[in-house]
Amino acid sequence: MHAWINRDDALQRLMVKPQTLYAYVSRGQIRMVPDPSDTRRSLYSAEDVDGVATRKARGKKPASIAASSMAWGEPSITTSVSNVHRGRIYYRGVDAVALAQQLSLEEAAALLWDVQGAQGFASGTVGRSNAFEALAAIAADSPPILGRGKDNLAREAATIVGQLAQVCGAAPGSRALHERLATGWGCGGEIGDRLRQAMVLMADHDLNASTFAARVAASTGASLPACILAGLCTLSGPRHGGAAEALGAMVADADRIGAPQAVRLWLSRDRTLPGFGHTLYPAGDPRAQSMLQGLSAPRELQVLADAVLDQTGALPNADFAMAVMVKALGLPSLAPFRLFLLGRTIGWCAHIMEQNSTGGLIRPRGRYVGVIPDERNPTE
């Protein structure tokens, strides 16, 4: 649901006069609707207001703009793979939630990679126990991506996804990946469809940290598995793909001292609340809403969600939804990370191909804030 605020709240957030607020509305920068409770008044989009306020705070200095672009700031890399627009995620202009209702991961890959025909992720011989080892084993001997066409890279990408799927527990064969994953995890067909939906929803998400890392590697011309490995290393962090493990720690705290106290404890340590809130979705994560349809959250997760909402107003995000799936569907404990990895590898490959065909070397400058050397007394 979209969040709307009254005029006084909008003026307070923007710290402007009413005339300036109306100017933002007239220029299309802030959406406005009549207040249902009093049609003489208007309500303003909280998302738009916060966006304008953020841009105002950054100012127009080049250094400020450049620095802010590295943390939820203005778009800095051209892409046609995906984007988040007014609280929804789109894959090449199509709503990802709608796509997840009907596409297999193979079909989603064809869309994101911009190639003809669904890709097959048949299993192969890997002989490795985890994704890091599997990628590292093939990265050194794989050719650079420079000079290689999209179709050529797509065939290699499909092979790598199949290898990662086997490492993540998928049954061998050439059936759809979600079916083989359900078989390997001992799940039924209906649960397999849930896995399919989750992987499609997690396939890409704008220029997130792991995708940026994969694109940086791609900009150097590194091999495809090396670029994917760069994304995987970034995904493993607790603020990204490792959020499910961090959420488990917070649930354990809630069981030990109570949900309200656990939330206060995490906030007092200046820690983000894993599984809740998302900067790009102030009105709620549509991916989580889709994955949670028809599922009842276990009591310990629901109690925690209620406490977070009461104290912060933050809503569950996709990490929380996958934690609910694990409990409600009896999935393996590592299922959230593995679903995230298998889905997001599709997006990484799309961005790697795009960077290879359209972009140069990604090499930002650092803004030095340390001691300035004394040029009058240079060191020997």
C-alpha cells in the first residue's frame, strides 16, 4: 500500500514553504491526491517527498553528488536490465511480481539475458562441496569475456548455473531447475512452485552491492565465473545475502528475552534489523508480499514482526519472507541463501553481459580525507 502524508508533515520533511511544495507538485516531482476524509485537503506521496528531501540534502556540489551515488543515491551506471520504480521492481520493463507468477527461472534468464528461447540448466560434474569452491575451480582456466558475444556468454552462464544448482542440492537431470531443487530437497511439486517463484523474484534488483561487484569485475574483462565469484563473495555478507542468518540470530534473542526487548537491543547497538524494511520500498517490499501469499508465519517470526512494526514501522522484506518459507514449508536451513544465490546469479550474468557490451572500466576516484603530505619536506 502506498503511503500518503498530509501537508504539514510534507512541509516538515522538506523544510519549505507551502508555495514550494505546490511547485514540486506542479512539476510532477511529488504526487498529490484528495484526502478521503476531507476533500478540501490534499495528501502527498511520502516516497516522493522523501526523495526530494534527500536530493535537497545532498546539494549540488560534485563531491556530494558523487559520494551520495554510492549509497542509495542517484543512478550512476546505465542499465536496461532492471529498475525499481515507485515501489515496484521491473525486469526489462515488466513487473517482476507478475513475471514470477508464470515464468520458470529458465524463462526469466532468457528475458534478463536478452536471448531467444528458455535456457537449460542441466546438471554437470562438479565434485565441489560449495559454490565458492565450484566457481574458484573453473575461474582460473576460463577465458576472459572481452570480445565474446552475448549468445556465447549465455551458453557458458547456463552451464555455470547448472553446476551451482547441483552444489545447492538439486537433483541431476535436465528438468526445470525448481523441480530438480524440490526433488533434491525432498519437497513436493507445490513447494517446488514456491521455490520457482522465489528464485524469479530474487533474480535481479537494480544495482545492488553484489551486482555492482560483478559489474566491476566484468569491466576488467575477467572470466565469467570470476565475475560471478565476485558477486558471490559480496552476497555472503550479513547485510546482503547473509541477512537470513542475522535474522535467525535476532529471532534467537527474541526467544531468550522477548521480541520487544530484542528489537530494542538490536537498535541500541546501532544495528539494522535483518528481514525488515528496505530503502527502495518505503511502503513495503512487493517481493515479500508475493512470497508470503498463502503462508502463515510461525509464531516466533510473527511476534517479532509485530514488535518491529510497533517500534519502527518497518515492514517485512524478502529475507523475512524466505525465513517464513523455511519454517512453513520445511525447507533446509540454508535454503534462503541458496535460493538467493541461484536466482541472483541470473541477474549477475545479465549485468556482466551488459557491462561487457556497453561499458568500459569502472574505476571511481577516492575522496581523500587523511593527512595532506607537506610538499616542502618530502620524505626520502
